[in-house]
Amino acid sequence: MRITSADVLVASPGRNFVTLRITTEDGVVGLGDATLNGRELAVAAYLSEHVVPLLIGRDAHRIEDTWQYLYRGAYWRRGPVTMASIAAVDTALWDIKAKVAGLPLYQLLGGRSRTGCLTYGHASGAELPELFDSVRAHLEQGYRAIRIQTGVPGLGSVYGVASSPNAVAGADAGAGGSTARYDHEPARRSAVPVEEQWDTRAYLRHIPGVFEAVRNEFGPELPLLHDAHHRLTPIQAAKLGKSLEPYDLFWLEDVTPAENQAVLRRVREHTTTPLAIGEVFNTIWDYRELFEEQLIDYVRSPVTHAGGITGLRRIFDYAAVYQIKSGVHGPTDVSPVGLAAAIHLGVAIPNFGIQEYMKHSPETDEVFRPGYRFEDGLLVPGEEPGLGVDYDEVLAESFPYQAAYLPVNRLLDGSMHDW
Ligand code: GCO
Ligand code: MG
């Protein structure tokens, strides 16, 4: 089954997405997500200049061999641009194989292990009353686990807090568009990144009180999560984990910058708060030390950035040896193709933990027409063959790419900090 064409589709229905569409000689079409927030065109160029020419004429059934060919064959390994490109090819080939088999993709991954993927939603508010309203709105929508992010006194806009408390969850954030939402969409449409301010000591003073208030309001049972977004030193992270222990978090995410795996040892020595990391990782090698020393509890990599179904499934199998579970990254910058792939993988693997779910904008869903459903707090894959996503190219063309960036962070003295 030869590949006859591969198209790199860049569009901005609500936000920017890069989608790879592979077509075989029999006319079977597979989709892969290659979106890398704020660096979309780098992946699009890597794909169209260096990957698409190598795909034409290859046997679409040879998924593993194609993965190895693109990974080993580049000589220059790893990195988000390379691995997002490999992920897109891999996901599209799995989509094709499942369509040819006439089965939803999860059937090829071992079949269903569970009804659906438990999700967590993003509640946020600059102040507590808005945060509580946001938690209530998520509970009404059926979410059974909720991420908590708030403003920090003295700081302006901070990571994780939606632009307006009166917003409707799931409405278009527009990556800088006008409609606000409860969910936090950090990318902004502009020629240069927005600059935010950060003060770690103010944050560390504020956050335990927020969780105390949320527990007092919503009780002990609701699973709560929090994202520190790579901003702390090991000892600050240890202190935060310890100070949040009374509030029984489901996880504390990305406490330190992810490059240095060894610093998690210090954090782990001091706290029993479960740790999640890996949304910026892209290969199994990024996890080796963390798994073997059992320094984390949840794996955050998405299909889109970690080499596709093939790459991420290998990571999950390795994690399972150490009782570490999945916690797949599912922000709005992972397209419905990437999310569908995560759902198929999530219902099949033995060590599923939780799936992040922020809901895409209506424009995004109109272009991608995903077959998955959100029901009672779970994401459930559709039963159509393949991934169950159907890209409307004509509609997508009415949403051309617009430059958009994630913010950058500066400390109060003006120096750059991790965002
Ligand atoms: C999350 C992430 C996102 C990222 C974003 C970057 O936990 O969902 O931290 O909010 O910042 O995906 O592109
Ligand atoms: Mg995160």
C-alpha cells in the first residue's frame, strides 16, 4: 500500500495547527498532528522540506520501520521539531492502518481496557470567588477532576488564569481573540511574545491558602491538580510539595525546569505530593532517570510531541514497570487529531492515569470534526475506523495562519525567567 501524497496543512481555526495528511494509492487518508505552539512553521518546513519527499512511494503499512527510518535516519536525533514531525507521520500511518482494518484505532492497540479516559479540566480565577465559580462550572459540565490555578497578589497576568471570570468554558479563546473563557489559552496572536511578570516567593506564600480554601469549599473528595509550570528551584519545589500535602493533590505538575532530571531527587526526598512532568519531553530517553529512580508518578508527554503512538506507547510500557501512569498533555494547542490519538491510546493501555481536557473552540471542532465524545467527565473514542477525525480542508482555508506566541516571563528586576 504505497503512499502517493503527503500534505502539510497549516490553518488557524481559533488557533494555529499543523496537520499532516497522508494518502495511499488506494485513496486511504490518514491524519497526524504536528502542532508546536509558537514554532508551528518550523515543523511545517521540516515536514515539507525533509520528510514528505521521503514518504512518497513508501509502504504505508510499515509503521515501525518508517519511525526508525525518520528517527535514526536523520542522524540528528530528538528535539521537539523532529519528534513532532515523526509523531505526525506515525499517527497518520496508524490512522490509515486502522481504516484499512475497518476498526477504531484502539482495537489495534490491544482493545478497550476501560470505558473512556478520565479527564481533568482547568478551573481558574484571579481571585477566590471567580475560581470557585469556575470550579462549579466545571463540575456542572461533568468534570470529575479539576486543575486549580489562581492569580498571585502583586502580579498581573500569570500562567493558567483565564482572561475573564465571566467567560463560557469551551468558547473560543482565539489565541488572542476577543471571547474570553474559563480555560486558559496562553498563546497570543501577535508578532512578538507578550511579557509577563513573576515572583516565586509571592507565589509560594499564596498557593497553600488557595488550596485550603478550595478544600473547605468543595470537600475532601474532588481530585485537584496544580501546574507550577517549570518555575521553581529544587528546594522551592520541595517546599511547595510539602506545603500542599494537607490538601491531598492528585498531582503537582512541572515543579522544576524539565531539562535536569536529577533535581527531582531533592523534591522527592521532601514530599509525598505526587509529581507529574514531561509535557516538553519528546523521547523515552528524557524519562530514563525519572523512571528508574521512581522520581515521578505521571507522564505528561502528548502523542503530538513524543514521536506519535509508537513513541508514546513505548514510554508508557517502560513507565508501567515502575507503577508510573499516564497523564497526557491535552491543552488546546494539541489538535483534535493529537487528542483523538491520546484517547485511543488511553482506553487501551494498562497504566492509564488521567487525560487533560481543555475543550477546543467551536471553529477548531468544525474544521476537525472529531468523533470522540465528552461524557460524565470521560473522553470516549468514536467507533468509526481509524482515529475518527475528518479534516475539512476547504473550511480550514478560511482560517489562515496568524503569528502567535506563548508569553515570556521576567522577574520583577527585569531578568528573564522560565515561563
Ligand atoms: C498544560 C500546559 C500548557 C502549556 C501549553 C504550551 O499543562 O496544559 O502547561 O498550558 O503551557 O500547552 O503550549
Ligand atoms: Mg502543564
